[in-house]
Amino acid sequence: MYLKVFKNVLNVKNRLRTCFKGQATVELMFSIMMFVSMLGTLIMVSLYLYMSNTLLTAAKEGARVASINQDLAATQGSTTYNDGVSAVQSWVQSFMQTSSGIVLPTSDVSVSGPTGTVGSRTVQVTVSYQFQDPLAIRTFMSELGGHGTSSGLDTYTLTNSATMRYEE
């Protein structure tokens, strides 16, 4: 009788063992999918932070140039003032081109002339950029989840500004 029970227990163990064949492969695939998605997210966040830091540096450089540009002391809207704004914009565009290879349009660089009272006036430079995620992680996850195509999920607007005291 004990032998019969023992054979039944062995038979159940063998059936359970065959039931779990291929489980390691499935677990490995899930692990690889998680690793790849985490790696892609890490790359995207790193690029985002790099671009944000580059824009901040470009805004600081533009504010530094604007703080010593005497053309900005002219009345806003005058030819001299517009020449000063153009000089600052071209400086920021040149910086972005050499540091990261990105060509910024003039409309993405705004310069506000000296504001405040004489002796404590400040200039502000704001730089914007449409950051496109090269890996399209959010679009991929949205389509994977069955939500259809979702355009524009992987475009982020980065904006940084810097303010410096105007040298008079």
C-alpha cells in the first residue's frame, strides 16, 4: 500500500515538473524587456538633462554678453537696440551650434533689455528648444498598451533663462 502511494506521489511530481518546462525562458524574456525599457528610460533622461544643462549654459552666456552690450541701453524698438538683441541671439546660436550641434532659430532666443533703475538694471536671456526623444519610449509604451498611435508624446519643450546685472 505504501509503495502504491509513493508511486502516486512520484507520478504527481513528474507531472508538475513537465508543467513548468519553459518557465525560465518566459521569466528571462520578461527580465530582458524590463531591463531594455529601464535602459532606454535612463538614456532618454540623460539626454534630457544634458540638453537642459546646455540650454542653461547658453542662456548664461547670452546674459553675460547682453550685460556688457551697450546697444541694449538704447530705447526698445530702435535700430541700435535691435542690433544689440541680434548680437546676443547670434552669440547664443553660435554657442549652441559649437557645444551640441543644434541650430536654434532666432525665435527660440529672447532677450529682454535692461529693466529696473539705473545702477541695478538687469538683462534676461531665455532659450527654448523642442527636445525630441530619439528612442520614443512613451510612444512605444502607449502603442504596446493598445492605446493606438499617439503623436507628440516624445516631444518636450525645454526652456531656461538667465538674468544678470547690466554693466553701465
